[in-house]
Amino acid sequence: MPSSATVSDSKAKKGLDLATLLQYVVLILISLLMLVPIVILIFAALKTRGAGLASPHSLPIPIYWGNITKILGMDTFWTMLRNSLLVMVASTVGVVFVCSLAAFVFARMKFRGQGLAFNILTLGLMFPINVAILPVFLVLRDMHLTDNLWGVVFVQTAFAMSGNILILRGFFQSIPSELQDAAYIDGCTTFDFFRRVLLPLARPALGAVAALTMVVSWNDVLVPLVVLNSDNKWTLPLGTMQFQGQYSGSDIALTAAFIALSAIPAVLFYLVAERQIVSGLTAGAIKG
């Protein structure tokens, strides 16, 4: 006859299995719910104009590739793709460069008013770009950076600084001070320690910051919408919004094809960035 301890362990294990099964069921249902719009978008993109207007949710039988080839044959699509890549790369490089230097100063150096300066910097987390878009536009206008891709880069870089400096500062503070003392004994200057010792150790955190910046910059619509006027300078998300407004009523299939092609780079960036973000932030949490 089984003991009471064995029975209780069996009940606990059964309860745990049921709870795990329920969690998996909920996660699968959520995943399917999130995939439904993507599947409908792909179905609509692979139909003719008439089929797309008549039944955009049904299976594409037969599959029609004309919308995809038409979008890929548009020079405007490739121009917007190039603009988005330029803005994303420039913003990512600027954020990693500026935030790593600022985080090093706040984490490893001591000066009068350091705490106050850092608190003022973190106040930027309380003011999203939506709130500050009007004064930002006025500043860009005075600097003659409206209708300029570099104006978008400067704004994205500036508003990404607070959160990323906070991430890198925590990682830099987790590096043992004995390592810095040993570097000084070996003849390293402060900048040599930062460049040769700290940055290689902080590679996971830098990767997470770069990945976050890439995803946010690529998906940004508000800043390009306010800053850019010429259609030859539109980024891909902004062009997608304009294209959808122009064709969604008359050609759903072509609009779906444009949106699907525009989403492919974002999906690829996310697949790469997700691992970098998780590994970087997890490494920083473990070290902290």
C-alpha cells in the first residue's frame, strides 16, 4: 500500500503536469491568434485584384504572383528600402557609440553632480516622442534638418539614449573594479580600459542595445511622417502607410503584397534581434 508521502507527491506531480499543459494550450492559442492576420495578409497578397476584393480571406487558388513582381519592379519600393536601411544603420551606430561612452562615464567615473545628471538623463524615459514631437520639429526646422534623413537619425538617436544608457550603465557597473585597477597597473589609460577591456566584456549588452535600436528604428513611423516631406525620402514604414491609403480601397491584393514585402525585413531583424536582446539582457542581469 503506497505511503501518504508517495500519494501526495503523485498528486503534486499530476497538478504540475496539468498546469504545464494548460500553459502550453494558452500559449498555442495566443500564437495562433497572432498568426491569423499574417496568414490573411499572405492569402490576400497572392490573389488577383478581383479575387482580393471579392474574398480576401479565402485560400489563394490559384496562386497569383503578379502583385509581388509588380511591387518588386517599383523603383519607389527599393528607394524606401534604401532609406530605411540608411536610417536604421546610422541610428544604431550613433546610439551604440554615444550611449556606450555616456554609460562608461556614469558607471566608472566619479564627478560632482553625477547622480543629479544621471537622474535628469533618466527623466527622458518619462517623455515619449509623441509628447515632444512639436518642439522637436521646431528645433529641426531651425537647424534646417526637415525633409532630411539625418534629421530622422538625430531624433531617433536622441530619444533612444535614456533607456540604452540605463542598460549599459548597469552592465558596466557589474565589471569588477579590480579589473580596472589591474589595467591601470599594466599602463592602460582610462580610454584604453574602456576600449580594450570594457567593450569586449560588454559585447552581449552592446548587442542587445544595437538590436533594440534596429527594431525600433525600422518600425518608426511618427518621426519620418513629421520630418520628411519628399516621397523620394520616405522610409519603408511611412511608404507603406501612404501606399495603403492610396490603394487599399481599389486594390486590396496589391496593398497586401506591398505590406507583406515591407514586413519581411522587420521579421528577419526580429528573428536575429530576439536572441541578441535576450542574451544581452540576461547576461547583464546575471552579472548584476
